[in-house]
Amino acid sequence: MTNELLEAIFDTVDALIVVLDRDGCIVRFNRSCENVSGYGFDDVRGEAIWDRLLLPEEADDVRAVFRKLQSGKFPNVYENYWLTKDGNRRLISWSNTCLTDDGGAVEHVIGTGIDITDQREAEDERQRLLAEQNLILDHASLGIFFGKDRNIVKCNRRFEEIFGYGPGELLDKSTETLYFSRDDFEKTGELAGSKIERGEVYKSELQLRKKDGEAVRVYTTARACNPSRLEEGIIVDVLDINDLKRAEEGLTRASRVLRALSACNKALVRASKEEQLLADICRVIVEEGDYRFAWVGFAERDAGKTVRPVAYSGYEAGYLDTARITWADEPRGRGPVGTAIREGRAVAASNIEVDDGFEPWRTEATKRGYGSEIALPLSAEGQVFGSLNVYSAHRDVFDDDEGRMLTELADDLAFGIRALRDAKAKRQAELHRLRLERKRQETLLQTISAIARTVEARDPYTSGHEQRVASLADAIAAEMGYSEERREGIRVAGILHDIGKLQVPMDILNRPDRLSEIEHKLVETHAEVGYEILRGIEFPWPLADIVRQHHERLDGSGYPRGLKEEDILPEARILAVADVVESMASHRPYRPALGVDAALVELLQDRGTRFDAEIVDACVNLFKNKGYVFP
């Protein structure tokens, strides 16, 4: 009965049990051994274990271990691989026991083993994932931290840099450390927690606190950790958007001022009367430049050196009646207007509430919502005769770039006034206008480059995309015999074609997986948004319409308006082909690069249906026969 019980146990336990004689030959081999190895007991009976079941490269080591076991000089736990009948390998952890004869010599070795192959592979995979995670953390441009119970359990160096902490200083600290108030901390935690518990991603733009107490604006994305890859908790991406916010605000202001410059140029060309010109310029500054108030004052040569208002637009509400501004060297002449006239230079009050020189007008100005002002001298033949004065509802608006563009506007206005006063200067005025127009185009192109760099900064996965699309579109236009002037417009359109992505959230642009239908629709709005940004700026080419139409297709399957065939501008058709080729040939966060050849195959498949046949042929010829490569 005892032997039968032992046999039953021997063959039913999950553990592998093998009995070896003093020469290492197999004398017993249970069912678990058969299941793991694929061999029956009769297949291996009497064979040395290292001849049939061990990897050749491990056989000598196992023999040495066996000899040490027999001498009692080796631990009884050991791991080695078994080579299975089907050619696979399984890792076994052995616990060994020696049986001795009456003389104390080892007669048999009993090995009890557990197949740990899957367990070891899982642990190796975990270690690989942890190494991969650490590599990503070390090289990520985003700040990243893992949190549990609202504590920071792990973070990368970029996260520490954003908040001004040294290595390891934030570990195990509460995220409340990064907030200015407990109320903000609790409110954000409640909002984030409810979303994350529902399996959703929590996105927010926050103003948080650096170690030195300074504020930093960040965009955060928080989600639950995947338990199969990481420990439970949340993972949060943090992007420092201070610089980006400043750049976007600067670009918005630059676009606004450029629209005003363009409209003022038209007013100068149309002007036949000085009074109408001054009124038009003030109106354009307020309406196109989105300023609160603008006025022009002439410097009188009377005893009090008064500044006489001659035109204004915007929210004035009696301000000029109370201002009593002079350009004399006394308190009411030391503000921006008087100083600009007296010294012949642009003068700004960046914060009317605290600027010392603005004290005589502060009460009335703040009542009307003026936050800052710039005064720009108007001069003729080296003599200042007045000042163009612009007020914003915001503080710290008139930086170097905006001040420079408004100074150009004031110079244009001064020249227009002189031209109207002197009929003999009409021809000179026309030549000057042409020079100004050329200078304006140079300013526009500089601004375009700045805008394009900002768009690319928001989407690092497509860095250089706009420049490459512009280059290919220009090459296609040249291949088709377009003039240099028309090609210049196509190049500029290529640089600007994705400007509308400024209003697409960055986490969608940088998403490493496929977008949902709603997110796709949001990305598709960039064509219409680009049109809205550009349509108010005067260009020598129809850039706004080209940008709006670069995703339209001949068969009407494109967006945003589903235009067909001749309703689509030729320049937009060229841009569409160049955009598709560059996008397919380049890497994207959700897929590797497909290559130029794959892009050309798709173009040829849709030649004449979705894409213009002549443009497709020109593009294919560039790559196949003329050796074109992306810069």
C-alpha cells in the first residue's frame, strides 16, 4: 500500500521528479517529466541525463554539479535547461536530494524540478520594459512622472528641470508641492481622479509653482498606468509651455499688426485729403490691429507747446478733453506723447498703472481700460510735427517687434501727410510706396518663417515637413514651366500650409497611435483655420485660398469644402501632391516611414481621379528620371 501511494504521488504531482543513479543515468522519470520533455520514460530509461535532455553547451557544467552533489560540496538548488523532443528548451529549477547506501556512498540523486520558463520570460520581459521605460524617461523632451496616492514615485530629469529641482529631490513628495494653493491642488485632483477612474485621459493647462516660487505654465496629460506594463497608479506628461505661449501670443500680435500695416498701405494709396487719411489710419489701427484706442496729435508751436488732437478712433469717451498733453519739458510733457515729439523717438508705457511718467493721466486712462501705450513721432525733413499714439487694453504689449512695425506705420503716415501737402511729391510718393511695399513683403516673409518654426516646434515628429513640402512643390512647378513669381507664391504656401495646426492641441499632434474620428475632424479644421489666419493679410498671391484648398481632391473627396476639379486652384493641387508624397515618405509617431516609392505608387493609382494627372506626371518624373531628393 505504501509503494502504491508513493507511485501515485510520483506520477500525479505537478513537479518534475527524476531519479538518477550514481553514473547520472535515468532510473525513474515521472509523468510531469514526460509532459515537459515530450519523451516517455521508456525513451530515456538508462540513458545519462546529459546525453539526451541537456543542451550541449550546458552538459559539462551539469556533470560537474552532479559530481559536487555526490561529494556534498554543492547547494542542492540548481537551474538548467532541458532540451525537449520537439527541439525547444525549458528552464527547470531543481531541488536535489542524495540517497546513500549503508556505507554512506551516494547511490541515487533525486531531482525535484519546477518549470520556470514562463516565469523567467515574464521577469525578463518586465526588466526589458523597465529598461525601455527608463530609456524613454532619460531621453524624453517632456517631463514625465509616475504617481500613486498623489505622491511622485518616479520622474525623469526633464520633469525636475521644469520645476527647478535637483536629481531625486521630488521623489516620494506630494504633488501638492507643485501648487500655489491647497484649493488648486484639491480641485485638480478631484477633476483628474474622476476622469482617470472612468478610464479617460485628463488634459489640462495649469500654472504651477517652481522650487524658487516662480510660476510656470504647463500642459499636462494624465492617464492610468497599464498594470500589465507598469505598477498601478497614474502617469503624467508635463510640457513647459511658457516659451510656446509667448511665441503664440507674439505671432498673434504680429499677424494683427501686419493686417493693420496692409490696410494702412491701402489707405495711403487711396488718400486724397489729409483729414480723411488721418481718420482712416486711426480706424484701421483699432479695427485691424485690435487696439483699444488710437489718435494723432500735432505739435503746436505756441507758448505752451500743446499737442492738438486732429483724429482718433476707438474707445475715447472724452479722454482727449481731459488729457491736456504738451511736448514741453514739464510733467504733462514728460509722458510718452510729449517725449516722443521732443526727442524724436518711439516711447512706450508698458504698464500704465505703475509707469512713473504716466501719472498725470493714470486715473482717466485706467477708467477707460487702457493697459499700455506707445507714442510714435511723425516727422518731415528732420522736424517732428506730431505723434501717432496707440493704446492697448493689455500690459507689456509693445515689445521690440511690435514697436518696430508700428514705427514703420508711423513713418508711412508721415510720408503720406507730406505727400498730400506737396503735390510735387506725388511721383516720389509712388516710388516710396513701392519701396515700402517691397519692405513690407520682406517683413511678411520674415514673419512667415517665424510662424513656420513655431508650427514645427509644436509637432517635433514632423519637423521640417513644411520646408520639404515647399521644396517639392516648387520643383514640380518648375517642371511644369511656372514663372518665378508664381513659384515664389507656391514656396510660401508650402511653408505656411499647416499654420492652422496652431489651434490643434499638441497631444493630438504628437499622439503615437491612431486618432479617433472626432480627433481626426479636429485636425482637419487646420485648413479652414489657416485660411482665417491668412485671409486678412495682403499678399501678392492667393495664399489663404491655397492653404484652405490643399486637402481638396479632384473627385470631391477632400476637405474642408469638397471642391472638385477646376474649382481647386492649380497651386493647391500642386501642394496636395507634394504634401502626400512627403507625408508618406517620412516617419510619423503612429507608423514608420513608407518611403517615396510607396507614395508614388499611391499617386499613380489616384492619377486623374483624386490628383491632377499632369502634376502627378511631373512629380513622378522628378523622382524617377531627374534624381530629385528631399533637402
